[in-house]
Amino acid sequence: MHPQTDHATHLPSTADIAVVGAGAAGLFAAIWAGRTAGPTCRVVAVDGARKLGAKILVAGGGRCNVTHHTVIEHDFAGSSPPAIRKVLRRFPVDETVRFFATAGVDLKQEETGKLFPVTDSARTVLNALMTEATTAGVQCVHPARVTAIEALPADAAAGDSSEAFRFRVVTDGGSCLARRVVLCTGGKSLPKSGSDGVGHALARALGHSITTPVVPALVPLLLAGDHWIKQLSGLTLPARLILTTVSGKRLVTTTGSTLCTHQGLSGPAVLDISRHWLVARQAEPGVRLLINWLPEETPESVDQLLQTATRGPLAVLRQRLPERLARQLCEQAGTTGAGDLSRAVRKTLGQLVTATPLPVTGDRGFAVAEATAGGVPLTEVNLKTMESRICPGLYFAGEVLDVDGRIGGFNFQWAWSSGFVAGTAAAQDRG
Ligand SMILES: Cc1cc2nc3c(=O)[nH]c(=O)nc-3n(C[C@H](O)[C@H](O)[C@H](O)COP(=O)(O)OP(=O)(O)OC[C@H]3O[C@@H](n4cnc5c(N)ncnc54)[C@H](O)[C@@H]3O)c2cc1C
């Protein structure tokens, strides 16, 4: 059952605060704006989607990984860690847990540190947000796609109070004068949900820059041609991904579950490193991605292991790795896996086990990416309020900003924290 919500398809002609985009960040910003300002302040959340909360509903496989046991700035990439920390600490994980508990959604922590609703249903999270928005006096208007946000001259009509309307929010179904705007349009991931990057254009039109490149984050990677890893499709195992410069300097490593697919690689360790590979190769096309199939081993330790193998390398490797992978590694090193190995083949095998080069040709794109790397840089935002340093009265929250988290509830935590700061500050702003 949907909770009772104040929905409309027509925009009011004026609003004190117009929240553009009613996803996780937008709903949160609207709730806190409404709670902070009280009933005299008209908060309108405008969204282009026919059904609100598409991403919340699909998140975490339909269970919605709301946050993580511990969230720190180093769980994110994009803007600088100190800048991200400033926002996170204003609304940390315990506040998220308290907010949802008060809204009737108890969260449970899983072994991985991820927090999910005890119902295991994302719907309870969305319903709670919608109910809280209504209670806070927020009017949700949808589907109404914002096509332009015009900054009005300072002396524009003051309306029914002394504070001027600074913006005209133009949608495909009419326009609305707003005193303040909170831009929460998300990034470019899962465009069918309504987040197709138009928010970047809206921010640009108001004087902001968008970082380059903007690339998918948390996205499966594609491997060249008929690479042997594709033949292992369906295999999941813990592994380490290593991103290096051409000269071999380590840039980033991620460790965790890794899935071989018929197109390449997926799973948390791959998703986590994907944005780093995509960004790094733009700066330096020769960057390399390697995979260590036995994360706790080095080429030297594997070499030692193989030297002591009396029944051939395959027998040793299949004790530690899935049979299909062990066979492939032997084959790629040029051995059947039985009998003695020459020193050269043994070295090659040790190298393959701990650092198979991955000829990545690309990624599966924004259509399947869970997040977006790139957006409005935090340097253009006052981090105490999330107000634009360029366009007074404009605020930002969520994935439209240049912040993306690793797998595990971090992206939603960013939406909650930045949404809280933007919503409360927008409500306190009196022009
Ligand atoms: C499949 C999938 C699973 C995920 N699972 C998790 C998870 O379990 N945990 C986690 O932490 N993160 C997860 N994420 C990431 C997380 O969903 C996002 O980081 C988060 O939703 C971002 O919130 P947001 O409000 O900034 O943007 P969005 O959720 O993208 O919301 C933006 C809203 O703005 C609206 N909009 C856009 N442009 C306009 C416009 N011009 N006019 C009007 N409205 C507009 C859109 O319709 C949308 O409703 C997942 C993402 C995907 C794709």
C-alpha cells in the first residue's frame, strides 16, 4: 500500500523552496526543508518520473542498502576527502539510523557492514520517505520534467513577502517561481529512472562547471574478444583488482567478490575499481588493470608453492581455486598442469595467478551503472550549507555532485547527508 502523500501533477505558481528531483537526495532535502521551516514555508519537490523512487526500489536487489555500519570520506571518490568529510559528519550514519527508526523503518546490519531495512523490502524505505515528506508539508509534483531553471534579476517580483523570487523553474507542464532551488537531479546512471544527466546541463546553465570526465561508476567491465576469462562465466571468487600506471606504480586496489561474466568481469571488487580505471585511462591511456586470483599471495609465494608441488601445478592450484580457473591458468601458462614445470613456465604461472593482465575494452555503460563519477565539483559549493558559491539561492545534494561511493550503502549515505545539509540550510536562508 502506498502511504498517503500529497501528490499533484500541476505545479503551483510559486514556492519558497523548489526541490528539483525527488529521488533519495531530493526527498531527504525536501523533508528537512519542510521540518526546519515549518508550515508557513511552501516546499515543492518536482520530479519528471511517473513513479517516484525508482532507484530506491531497485537498490540492493530490491532490499535497499540504506547505509553502511561505518562511512568515512575514503569510501568515496571524486571531490577531495576533507570536503566530503565536512558534509558526512553533519548527518552521520547514526543519524540515518535514527531518522529511519523514527519513520518506522528499523535497519539491520549484515556481516558485510551493510544496513538494510529489517523488512528486506525497499518499498518500506520509499514509503517512509514519502510519508515523512507529507508530514513535513512537502508537495510532490510529478511527472513534471524540469527543462530550465532561470535565475531572475535581483529586483524580480518580491511576491507576497519581502524575499524575492530568485528563480523560475520551467517544466514541460508549466513553470513556478521559487525563492530557493535545491538541485537533486542525480547523475547519469540508470537513465530510464529519469536521471539522464539533464541536471548537469541545468547546473551549467546557472554558471557551474561539470568535472571531466563524467563516466559510469560501479559498472561491470568488458574484456576484449574471446578472452579466456569469459569462458569462466558464472564463476565467483574473492580476488584483488590492481590498477597501475604503465610503469607499474599501483594506483588503486580493491579486494572482494569477483564474478566472471560472458562479457568480462563484475562483482563488488570490479564495480568498485571501475570508475578508477575509467577516469585514469582518460588521463593516461596506458594504465593497466590486473587481477590477483589469490589476493593473499604474491608471485614469489606462488612460485614457492609451485616448487613444492609434487603432483603438478594443477593439483596445487585447484586446492585454492575453482577447478575451471586453475585449468585455464595452467593452459595460459603453457602447461597441462601435470608433471614438472620449467622455471620459465613456473614464473609465468605465478605471474598469471597473481597478476593476470585484463585487456579491458570498456564498460557496460550508464544503463547498468549504479552511480556516476563526476558532476558539480564541491569546490563550487559552500559545504556548510550546500549553497552554490556561484548562484545565490541554489543548493545541491546527492549524485549530481562530484562524489561517488563504493558498493555498500555509501551512495545513499551521501544522498542523506548532503540532502540534510542542503534542505535545512535552504529553509534557514532568508535571502
Ligand atoms: C541498480 C542500482 C542499485 C543501487 N543500489 C544502491 C544501494 O543498495 N545502496 C546505495 O547506497 N546506493 C545504491 N545505488 C546508488 C543510489 O541509488 C544513488 O546514488 C542515489 O539514488 C542517488 O540519489 P539522488 O537523489 O542524488 O539521485 P537519483 O536517485 O538518481 O534521483 C534523481 C531524481 O531526479 C529526477 N530528475 C532528474 N532530472 C530531472 C529533471 N530534469 N526534472 C525533474 N526531475 C528530474 C529523477 O527522475 C530522479 O527521481 C544504486 C543505484 C542503482 C542504479
